[in-house]
Amino acid sequence: MTSVNDLICFAARDNKPDEIRRLIKSPGVNLNKPAFRNWMPIHFACLTSKVECAKVLLEAGADPHLQNKYSLH
């Protein structure tokens, strides 16, 4: 089952900042909770160089200092 947090990860990966803005308004969203493959949305945005998506996530409260199980941060 795909969660809203997973969808935010996919939107970050696919460079869809407007989709991120829409999705972060959904109930239960936690940008600092591991989602797809234990990655946070900010990891997807940064790893794929999606600067505008990263900015949207940071402005919405994503923590750039969190690590995933691969030690990405």
C-alpha cells in the first residue's frame, strides 16, 4: 500500500514541487518519518538534485540532518 509519504518521495524524485505542496496538506503527513525504502522525502530530493523540491520540503519542516539506514543525510 502506498502512503502519502511515499507519494511525496515520488514527487520529490520526479521534480514535482507543486504536487509536494498539495500532498503535504494531507492528514498524517510526517516529512521526517521514513517512507519508501526507509528514505525520507528530503533524501529523494537531494539525491536527485531537485533543488526546488528540497526547498519546499525544508520550508514545510523536513529535517535535513536526519539519516536513513544507509546513512544518507
